[in-house]
Amino acid sequence: MIEHPKSWVYIPQNEGHLRISVTNGQIDNHTEIPLNLDSNIVYVDKNGPLEQTTILEGDTLTLIPTLLCNEHCVMCPQHKEETDIGRLSFTVAKHIEYSRIKQVYITGGEPYLASSLLCEIIDQIPDDIEISILTNGTLDLIASPFLLRNRLRFCIPLYASVNDIHDKIVGFDGFYKTLKNLFHLGNNDVTIELRNVITKQNYKNLPLFAHYIYNNIPFVANVALMGIELTEDAKRNSDSLWVEPSEYTPYLAEAVQCLDDCGISCDLFNMPLCCLPNELRSHYVASISPWKRRYLDKCKNCGARKSCGGMFFSSATAYTEAINSQ
């Protein structure tokens, strides 16, 4: 891990901010804290102007043990170079006021590549707060000392009903490794959200994917079917990934209907509301973080805008033809 001796984090506390060294956790009681910092934002000082982070959004805390990953997903939106993000996350987890937090997400990269730091971070979080761990599920979750804590929710991607499509997407022989962990989590009554990102490579498989869930892993608590964020690898591979909503919604509708018929909860994330037919809108979640969200000019007078989560800033151009203001 790269350490930055002059890196400081400003964490909201009471009516102000606490200044803490990311390197050694030293609390600085002698430096004047800048006035008028937003009490809903964690700031970082790397020997320069303060930078806002996205660690704290409302009552949700997002912590990242590492940006590294053992998969090579063609649509990965993350920058993979290692930084001091893990130690920063630990520092925030240790000092944040949890009275303001209702939900904690632990993501990456692959959090289990930094398993020791992951354990340290989880140890800082009070037992009454639910934690969602976003992991690809290919590493050894069986040995996780936190596996059986009731408050843990595992969010795990599965991109198809067959291994060749899934493994091509993740650039790794991960399909059966993920299934093994899913079965183990299910056998231990751990809450699972299964995730799938819709791309040109897998959208026609969506109905079979839904049937596969019912026949093989019906114990999942929820299925999230998601639009794509066109940054980093996803942006570089956009020609082989992007599929117009008008092309995938018939397959999406069939998949959602199957999950509904089977009594399996399903949510639709990360896509504009107007791209979905009416019968799918009850499953819609306005999920895109405010700092990533954009609306097109044609959205200004849309009657459904208050219910719509918009689109990723990076994907807005791709949606130009698909958006229909209402």
C-alpha cells in the first residue's frame, strides 16, 4: 500500500470536522480547521486544496479496503491503481459519528484482497448497523470470520446463466467459484443480493438467467439488474458493451416477469426511468449517486423527473437517442 505522509482526512464530528492523519491516525488538535465545511462531506488534504470525497452520502457510508481486483471485467468502471484509499477508509470508519449512519457499503476493487484491513474496518462499525459487502465472490468467503453475522449482506455479481458468457465478461474462470460461495452463503442463511450488469454480451441471456436463479439459487434475497457506467474499462470497451434500451427491454421484461412469478424480489438500477416500459417501473430504483448523475436538456420538463434517477454522467451521450421526455 502506498502511504502519503502529508495526507490528512477531515471527518464530520459534532458541528465541525476532525483532522486526522491518514498515515498514522494522529489527531491534529493544533491546526485550525477551515470554516464552513459541509457537515455531510469527508474531505482529504494531500498537501494542497481540500478534495471532497464520496465516502459519505447522506446516511450512507462507503468504505474501500482496496482498489485492486482479481478479475478483469470488461465493463469495470473503477480505476485499479492502488492508493491509500484503504487506510483512508479505516480512518473514517474509526472516527465517523455512527449516529448519522444507517447503511455501510464496503466495496472495491475486491475487498477480500485486503482481508486483514477489511476485518479491521468491520471491527470499527457498531453491531446495529447493516453492512453490505460488494464482492465478486471468487475468493474464500468460507473462512470469513464475519460470515455469520446477521447484519452482513453480500452483493455478488453473476452475469449469465452459463459459465462461458460470465467468464468472458469477467476475464477469469470465476463462474463456478462464485457459485460455490453462493451455495455456502445460502447454506449459512446469509443475506445475498445477486447483481447483473446488462451489456451487449449478456442481454439476450436475461430470461435464461432468471430461470437459472429460480432453479439453482432461489435462496437469494434480491436480484439487481443494472445499467452500465461507461468509465475506465467500460468506456474503452463501449463498442462491444453498449446496447440500446429498446433492444434489451423485451428480454429484461421477460426476466423480471419470471422472477416475479417465482416470488424472487427484483430491482432495476442505474438506468433512466423513461427507458423502461410501464410494467417494469414498479421495480425501478433511483440508484445513481448525485455526484455521478446527469439529466439531458430534454429532461427539463419531464413530468417523471422527480421519480427518475437520471443516468451516469459518463453514459449520458449514449442515452441521447433512448431518452423520451414525458
